[in-house]
Amino acid sequence: MARIKIINPNTTWSLTNSLGNHLRQYVEPSTELITVSPQMGPPSIESFYDDYLSVPGILEEIQKGDREEAIDAYVIACFGDPGLYAARELTNAPVLGIAEAAMQMASMVAATFTIVTTLPRTRMMSERLLYDYGMKDKCRSIRTTPLHVLDLTGGAEPSVRCVIDECRQAVQEDAAESIVLGCAAMSVHRERIECEVGVPVIDGALAAVKFCEALVGCRIKTSKALTFAEPEAKPFVGILDRFGNQQRTSVKEI
């Protein structure tokens, strides 16, 4: 049995609940999905400012998952993968970001992919991730849309159609052999998009959950050898005081 906690880094619970209901269709019967939004953070993440301010809420949910919920693995369900490396320092459990998971899965089933995402201002965020994850050579292009994240909640037909049209252009103009959906709010539309565009369409949230099931099943945890070792306990001040001087459980004791 795997207990996987999906952290939607924004505070829009309608998106969180919709994503959880969608993903439960695909998991193994023994897998339990726990979907949450942090108590603090932006209602949507569409800039570096939003991205960085979402991180304390994510880390708080990681701490809670380890201390109170017996979580086996975590998914950060935002295509910017905010706070991913910091989250890996806090826990032995696997922590996956949906951008990294999507790119990895796309590279396993196709020679190339195009990312279809939201506002044009997020392009650089995706470009940085491509370099960080060593996927620049696999990516044909990053295609943005005029859509905000919350335009995609509730399945508004014009918004879904906009994504489908951009995916079609990616196949026709970029020669993309797969599509990576660049927003968690697109997840619930994956099957429809794939049916219409005719190439594999990768939803990072689903990819991350399935990778988490595999990692838990193989009993593989996050390496604490060096880079993702626990952060040293030290005092933090102001609104971050809850993150300082934590009594941490050593890796050897787990």
C-alpha cells in the first residue's frame, strides 16, 4: 500500500479536489491519495513571485506528512516544481515535481516533445526547468497560451479548445512526437487532448503519481548522502520561525 500526498501549491481547493478525483481513477487499489492545498500561498502560480511564495506552504505540508500522516511519497502538483529540492531535503520519502515527471515520461515514449502551458510570462520558468533536468535537446518548443491557471478549472470549453489547438500546432509545426501539458489544471483534459491530437499527451501529475507508486513499491527513498541531506537546525525569525530549530529525526533512525 502506498500513501501518496499530492500538494497543490496554490490555495484554490476546487482545483485540488478536481485533480485528486481525476487521479484516483488511475492508481492501484492499494494506493491512497491525499490531496491538499497549503494553508498559505497564492490562489494560482503564474510568476516567479507566486512560485517562491508558495514554497513555505509546501514545506509545511511535507513536515506534516512525515510527522502526522505516515506519507510514503509526495507530489508537488505545479509545473514550476516549486520548492522541489528543498522538499527532498526535509524527508526520506520520494518527492516528485510534475514538470520533471512529465519530461521524463515523455522522453520514454517519444523522441521529442513540446510543452504547452499557460501565460507567455511563464515561458522562462519552463526553459529553466528544461536546462535543470537535462531535457533541452528533447524539447521542440514551449508554446504558451493566453490562459490563466484558473481559466482551466471547471472545464470551460473555450479554454480547453485553446489548449487543444495549440497542441495540434505543436504536432504540425514543431514535429513534436509527444505533448507535455504545462499546468496541473490541464490534467483532467489529458485523454480528450490526446484523442484529438494523435500523439502521446503527458500529464505530469499522473506521471508523478505512477512514478511514486513504482518507487514506493521498490522501497526506494530519497538519497541523504550529500545534496539532499537534512537541513541543519537553525533559528529562523519572523513568519518563518516555525521552520527553525526543528527537532529532526535522523536518517539512521528511520
